[in-house]
Amino acid sequence: MNIVFTEPYRNQLLPFTYTKPVSELRCGILKMREKWEKLFPEARVSHNTEQYLQDTRWPLNLEKDNYFINASVFPNHNLVKEIKNLQPKDALFHNNILLAYRSADFEKIERKIEIDDEPMMLKNTWYIFALNHKAIEMDFELITEGRQSENIPEHVLAINPDRIFIEPGAKLINGTLNATDGPIYIGKDSEVMESSNIRGPFALCEHATVKMGAKIYTGTTIGPHSKVGGEVSNSVIQGYSNKGHDGFLGNSVIGEWCNLGADTNTSNLKNNYASVKLWDYEKEGFKDTGLQFCGLMMGDHSKCGINTMFNTGTVVGVSANIYGSGFPRNFIPSFSWGGSSGFITYKFSKATEVAKVVMKRRDIDFNEKDEAILNQVFELTQKFRKR
């Protein structure tokens, strides 16, 4: 079976999709691709994404018979059954939104099948944290079904322990795991340091760390090889990123290879309690999210210095470097360097130099493919830096 992920909501998910396909975004415990692979273990997957991403890391593979699946859609058993029943040139819709179709190529659809049940979908960046509670619960069932958790250490206070799953190699030292409102997943070779208090639904992915005395609230995912301290609520850290110190992160999404300096704080609620607007790359203006709580969206490879303050509904692009006192603007283009007093262009050579050092610390080489992707992002986002 050959699955090709399509991306009708790709532009709404920028800046995260500048550097990766939609299917590589994490919401819940797993990436979108990984969810489908769990339910289609026999399938080969590829990506109908931007050409520069296809040419580097995520090639497109077409065969005589393909299942094209909207990468923003969360799979479930009923949806998988419907997809498996598709005949060539059949397409699956919900309220005229294309979910999946079967075809030899991107050819004309001959039969439309409308389903009643609306699947969860990532339609905008803020959906990543807004849907994360439910996504963790769905992934928890998918990952842990028929498996036995490692023992919860005696010195850890576990509330509703039947909804706590610990993978091999994980280390936990005292603290509280409260799974009353949702499951808690502790990934392989991860660590929860002393006196941490965690409320589910919560996911700590492999080789990630919760630092001493952290306060983690519901709906939070800490991606692989990340380190997190301080106070975090309903946020998704994609992976390989650090928020290692005190400070508040709420209703936010942080990309890969990011670093938040000590005492960085994000506002997630406006003083007048109005709904939050976020920068929309497709509209090239601000869009009302309809949410009262919305914090920071930070693209891959971006960094901020100590004591950085982000206003409600701030969007930071790829490879930005933010520092200094005061609130910076609430849209910071990719490859920007500066703070509340203004920004200049972050030189591409300097940005890649930092990326090499940061990735090397995780024993991953920054190679020609990584550089080619960032170079394309640098060119694509130049128009925003001129504003």
C-alpha cells in the first residue's frame, strides 16, 4: 500500500511547515505521519509537499495505485476502514473537505463518498495545542494497547496510576503524576527530575527531560530530546528544543532546535480578555483565532535571550534571534535579529553556524540538505523582513 500525504492546510500551518511537511508535525505523542503508520503498518509513505522539501528530505513516490491522504487529518479506526474500502478514483469527504482518495496519479475523481463523522484536523497553527488534550488521549490508546508499563517508582505520588504508562529506561524521582483528567505517557530513556508536578494529559517523548521543580499542566507535550523547566501549560514542543529554566509557557507551540532563555515568559491572555489574533502568512495580516488563550508560535531554529517577554499571540518565524528588554513585536519574520527596539536581518552564514553547533550537541550533523532547506526559507521570507 502506497500512501501519499497531501497538504491543503500547509500555508495555515506556517512557520512550522517552512522546514517540514505537515505530516511531520507533532500533536499528541506522535507526529501525524506516525499516527497513520501505526494504523497502516504495511504501508509505504511519501509526501506531496513543497518542491524544495521533496528535493531534500521528503521525496514523492507515486506507484500505479496510491492512497492520497490529507496530512492534517487525525486517523481513527472508522476512518481507516473507510479508506481501505476505497476503490480506484473514489474520494472520501466530510462537508466537502477532501480527506482521502485512491488514484494512480493526481487524476480526476469519479466517485465522491461523504462521511458523517467529522475527523479531527490541524487547520491552523493554534490547533496544534488546542487539540493536544484529545490527541494525547488518542495516541496513548494507540501506543499502549496490549502493552505493560514499567513500574511506577514507590517514591512517586501517582494518582490514577492505571492511566500512567512508563517506557523502558525512563527515570522518575519523587514528584507527582496526576492522571485524573487524562493519561500520562513517559517515553523511553526520558527523565522526570526531583519535585516535578505533572497533570495529564501529558506526553514526555523519548530522551526528553523535565527539570527539577517543574509545574506541567494539562495538554502538554514535550518532544524528543527536549529539556523543560518552570511552568508549562497546554503547549507542544516539537522536539530537540529547550526551555530549561523558570518562566511561563502557555497555549503555545515551539518548533525544533529552539531555545528559550532563562525567565522567558509568554502572555496567553489579553488584558481585556478579547480573542487573540495571530499573524497569518497566507493573508499576510492578522487573523482572529477565536481563542481567549493563545501564546507563542515559534518556528524551528529560533532562539530568545534571558528575560524575554512575548506578548499574547506572538508568531516567530524560522531562525530568528530575539533579545533585550521590553516586548518585541507580535510578528517576527524568519531570520530576524533584535528585539523591542527593532530588527535587522540575521545573516544566513551566522544562522547556519549556530545551527551546526546546536545540532552537534545532540550528535546530529547539520548537512547540505539542512542548509538547502534553510536557504530556501531565507529567500521565501525575505519580503516579510522588509516591512
